Amino acid sequence: MVRPFLFGVTLSYLAIDNIFNGPFREFLKTYFDLKEFGTNTREEYLYYLLLFLGLFQIIVSIKEAYRPNNTSEEE
């Protein structure tokens, strides 16, 4: 339950960081030839997909945490 939540937070952070030119994107610019965000359509779709997947994992993890546990089996 904690692991998918942390993966979701990581994916969301990476996507938001790259969309808004954060420190991780600045770090990647030292090793890769990155242009401004939005000039490459495939890169833009990739980060929006990562953001969607990250938020989806966060929502599912939170819903799973608040789900009632039914340990007794009904006959």
C-alpha cells in the first residue's frame, strides 16, 4: 500500500518538475540536449502520461487505505 503511493508521488514529481523546468530538468539538460518544454510533442505527451499514471496510483493507494477490512467470511 505504501509502495504504490511512493511510486505515484515519484512519477508525479518527475512529471511536474519537467513541465515547470524544475531542478531535475536542469540536471538532465547537462547530459541531454533538451529544448524548451512543449517544442517536442512526444516529450510533452510522455510527461503528461507520467503525471496521469502518478496521480492514478496516488488516488488508488489512498482509496485502498480507507477501504474497510472485512476479515470475516459471510456464508
